Amino acid sequence: MQSIEDVRNSLVAQIATSDTPREVLKSGEIKALYGQLSSLAPEERSAYGKAVNDLKVALEAAVADREAMLDDAVVQTLDVTAPWDVNTGPRELLPTEQGTQHPLTKELEVVVDIFTRMGFEAVESRQIDDDFHMFGSLNFPENHPARDGYDTFRTEEGLIAPAHTSTMQNRIIKAGKAKLEAGGHIASISYGRVFRNEDVDATHEHTFYQVEGVFVSDKATLGDMLGVLRSFFESYYGQALQIKTQPGYFPFVEPGLEFLIEKPAALGGKPGEWLEMMGCGMIHPNVLKEAGVDPEKYQGFAWGCGVERLVMLKYGIEDLRHFESGKLGFLRKFV
Ligand code: PHE
């Protein structure tokens, strides 16, 4: 016959090493201890019964300890690359936090929404493209120094990680040609990631976002463009703004302009403090021609705007590198 003490030692040792410690409580040894009750003298039974009950309570506590330890072990060996159930096992689910949208994704939605309400359709830009769309279709002559202004990443096959969303212009105009010929117009924005081989600092990143606008009709004017851009900026910053342009060179627009706004006092600006927000201009006839649209009949305007710069001004963010850093402290400010 096993003594209560023997059973205690054996079961405590099993619980301490088991992955399913609660199963150990179903052991026949405990039942056997109760079975011995009937063979005892009546005056011994009460003390014996109490000792077996005490043993059960002690074993329960050992099981609870072991389970807590196993839970900790699950957390410590969390493999973030593994499927959910590998980490949680058959136990209760791990406590988790709901993720949130990246601030740029959120602001991009605001930007797209403003242009959509103005009647622009929105398409995503590409993250890999060819020389024709990035340069050739945009009136960059072969070996022209203007290409050097866009320090691109290239694959060994000669493909390019686009350095601007203008890489979408030719496709947008081509796709809208039928609309023009039916008496309509093209009004389209393309947005997405662009890449430049830059030395990274507080105002330069190798990876950033742009929003490109293309409008073509039989009578689009520079005045229309200024109206669209003013409406956009006033809507995005929620206030009236002073705007101005100055000459800017881009081979795919003529005239080419830089678009500036006066930094609003509400965002910490001083009078006369102008910020260059984007490049823009009337689409060059060669760009229309390259897309099969007759520049004698149709004209249009285009602009390209860095999204980070918009967002930095709105929220007073001083370092561009925060956006790609993945720092939770920064991201949580935008939840
Ligand atoms: N693609 C230009 C840039 O990234 C901006 C631009 C777009 C200028 C459209 C004019 C017209 O620098």
C-alpha cells in the first residue's frame, strides 16, 4: 500500500515536469488512497480522510503554479513570424493590441478624398517601372542632364524604382484619350511610393510618397490649375491661404512652375514665410503626343506633390525620417 507521502512526492514531481499538469490530478493513485479508507479502523478514518483532502488541495496549488509557468514560457518564446496558434498553443489567446493605420496612409486617404470630391479619379502608382514611363514619355531626351535630377534605383535588367509619380502620366493620358474624343476630360490623380538614391537626413528620404494630378481637356488653363491647387490646400489645412508660383524646370511641363503657400500663422508661420509645396505646370505638347493625344486640340496641367511635406506642415513634424522609422512613440501620436 502506498502512503499519502509517497503519492504526494510522486505526483508533485510529475506535475512539475508536465505540459498538461491538470491531467496528473486524474491519476489512479489518488483514487486508490480513498479506496484504503474502508480498510481502516473507524477511529482512524476521519484523520486519514482529511490528510487525503489536504493532499488534493496541495496538488491543485502545484498545478496552478505549473500552468502559470507554462503561460510565461509561451510569452517568452513568442515567435513573431509564426502563425497565431503556434505562439498561443492550446491555451487562452495572448493579450494583443489592435493595430492602427500609419499616419501617411491616413493622410493619404484625406488627400485622395479631397481630390475625389473635386471629380478626380484616383489610381495607385507603380513601384517598378521602365525607362520609357519614367523618362522617355515625359520628354526627357536620351542622355539629357535633366535625368540626373532624378537619382534612381535600377535593377540589373534596367527597370527603375520610380523617382516620381509622373511615371503614371503617359498611361493616364493614353487611357483617357477616348474620353477626350467623346467630348469629356481627363481628371486623375495617382498616388504612391517613390524612391530616390538620396543621402538620408531630416528632409531627404530614399523612400517617400507623392500625389500626382493630371487634367486634360480642350480648354484647360493655368488659371484652372491654380484654382484646383488652391482649393486643395485650403481644404487640407482648413483655412484660407496665400499662394504664389515661381518658375521651375521640369521637361514634361511648359511653362513649369513651383507652387508656394504662405505658412499659416496658425501653423507657426511668420508673414512672408513662403513654403514650396510642389512642382506643376501645363503638360508639354510632346507628352500629349507621346500618349497619342493631339496637342493642337487638347491641353492640360499636371502637378506632383510630396505627401510627407504636407503632413509635416500640418502636424509640426520636424524630421522626415520618423515616417519610415517604425517608432511606436511617433506612430501612437496619430492613433
Ligand atoms: N515629378 C516632379 C517631381 O517629382 C513634380 C512635377 C509633377 C512637376 C508634375 C510638374 C508636373 O519633382
